[in-house]
Amino acid sequence: MALQCGIVGLPNVGKSTLFNSLSNARAQAANFAFCTIEPNVGVITVPDQRLERLVEIDKPRRVVPTTIEIVDIAGLVKGASKGEGLGNKFLGNIRNTDAIIHVLRCFDSGDITHVHDSVDPVRDKEVIDMELQLKDLETVESRIGKVKKQAETGGDKAARRAYDILVRYQEALAAGRSARTVELDKEDRKFISDLNLLTDKPVLYVCNVDEASAAGGNAYVEAVRAAVADEGAEILIVAAAIEAEIAEFDSHEERQMFLAEMGLEESGVARLIKAAYKLLDLQTYFTTGADESRAWTFTRGMKAPQTAGIIHTDFERGFIRAEVIKYDDYVALGSEKACREAGKIAIEGKEYVVQDGDIMHFLFNV
């Protein structure tokens, strides 16, 4: 399943530099606003030591890790909700993503300009929040206009429920709060699922710091942390310039030596990918053997037929059962045959909820 995260932020905060270090594509990273005009889409291979261990055991002819799509979106400026700068492009591109990686500049540098001529990540965050909220308010009020008459007639219960939910969104957005702060249950969300509000998307704040602050952060980061305390959002500290350097190393050993010198245990890229998984409640299951070892991404809580359908729709349509081996058992015993002989293969039906790290074999008939 494809996951697409959009990297957003004001111009010149380090979005394209971070994108370059993340993906196997290359965006132009230049010291002027709007160096990214069309959204660049890169594909990130998700690092997973479990897959590496399965490859060591099975020595397959083919290895397929799971991936994440990252979109580097043009910088937004104040007034974007009204079409200023590249606002319409920005808002249209972000609407197509599943989650937002919001990059904030948290470092001083006389060599890199800032669109507001000063460094203030909290102000920068509020600028983008306001533009997204204004656009969402426009969307919500437009929908209210369409359903209000139906709701007031009293005969359409769905319209009345949708209207009540839309009013809650309207009140929050008008008060300067994002749509994600409005708590709705799954049933309520069905009534407004097609709204695709910008501020309803899960968000991860990435504080782009200088080299000296890479390990522990700085005062700018602490200001951001205080500003988002009531959002329940995660904050990552990343030095995008350092990540770009790490990406240039040819070997894993060189990268690890560089990280050790910087006082870091793992790269910001690895931490960002893990955070993106957590952001969208994603997990991984595996298929493995002599032909292929492969990682598959699924949403937490999926049952066996749904996860089978990720491989092919026929697997879900004709699902019979699933053979499941726990990752730790597979590693400990060293093969599927050994697991079978030891009784470590569970036979699961349509109600089985797949767990992170499960090694799956699906039986189906169409």
C-alpha cells in the first residue's frame, strides 16, 4: 500500500534539502524562495532490520523492502488561502497527501535568507496553520450551505448529522484551531469523509537545526515544543544539512561512523520514517522464502483477508486461511520447515488480526 507524506513549510526552511536526503530523487536546493515549483515525488526504502535478518536466513533471489512516497511541495506564504504566491498549487498538492511533515527552521545563518528576515519557528508554524485553516473554513462553509436546507426540513437524518458535525468544524476553524482537534468517532467521520480537510491530516513537526544542535536541540526547538504541546503531535529534531551529507556516503559502515562522530545513534532519515509509520498507524508483515523476502505495509488492526488483498485482490476475494509464523520463532528456528516441525505455525481464519512482524502465507481459491 502506498503512503504519501507531503513536506511543507515556508520557503527556505530546508524542505528540499531534507527531501534530497530522504529520497532517491533530487530536488533543486537553492537559496531563494520557490526553488521547488512542481511537487517532486521521491520513493524512500523503509529500513527494517527484521527484513535484513530474514534475508540472512533464506538467502532469497529477490529482496523487496516496503516504501514510502514523499512529496516536496512548493513553499507557502501568507495569503496562500487567497491565492498569494503559489498558494493554490500548494493547497492542491497537499490535499492529495495522507500526512503532513511540517518543516520548521530552527537555526540561525547569515548565509541563508528567510522570507520574513528573521528566525521564529513558532510564527512560521502559525502562518501555515492559519492559511490551511482558512482554506478548510472555506470548504466547510461551502458544504454547510449545501446541507443546511436538507437538515432544517427534518426529514433527512444523515443531513442533520452532517450539518451538526460541520458546525463543530466551523466553530473550531473560526477560533483558529485545526480540524484535527475536533474529536469524532468512526461513525461520525462517515458523514464528512469526502471533505478531505487539510488540517485534519496527521502532522509531524520536523525542527531543522544546525550541526551543533543535532543531538539535543536548542531554544528554537523548545519554543516549538511548547507551542504544539496541546496538539499531541510528535516533534523530530533533524539537521537536514547533515542528513544530506550522510546520504552521500556509499556504505552503511561509513554512515554509522559519521553518526557516531556526531553523537547520534541513528540518522534523522531513519527516525523520520519510523515516525511516519507511527503517524499513520502502520505496521509491517513479511513473506519470505528462497525466491523472495518481502516486507508489506498494512494499517494496524487489519484482518488477515485485508492484508492478503494488499498482495493481490484475488487473495482477499478467495481467502481460505492464513499460515502465520511469529518473527521471533522464525529467527530462532531458522526456517519454515523447522517452525512447522516444532508446531510454531498457527492456522488463522478470516477474523485474525495481523500483528506487526508476522510472517504470512495465504491460502486462497478463486
